[in-house]
Amino acid sequence: MALKVIADECIGCELCVNVCPDVFEMNAEGKSVVKPGADENAPCVDEAIDSCPTSAIVKE
């Protein structure tokens, strides 16, 4: 499974970055993205998914 942030749904609130900074970061457009090479199975990923107010983080 691949972890993905749907850019059109991300509002840039940074909750995922605060919850899981080893996996998520903000890009130049103010949207969250998955860091290259990040551990997409890190324990904090599920909490970040649950914390996202727009459900922009998905596992595909």
C-alpha cells in the first residue's frame, strides 16, 4: 500500500506534520506531502490519517 496526500483536499493545517513529522512535510504550495523514503508504516501514520480534518490522507 502506498500512502498519499490528496493535494486538492489538503487545507494545509499541518496536523499530520505535528502528529507524524518523520513521515509528512509541507511543500512550497503549503500542502502536506509524504517525505521521500519515509516509513509509510510508522505507528503515527494511522493517527495522522484519523486527525486529518478533510480526510486528505489515504492508503492506496
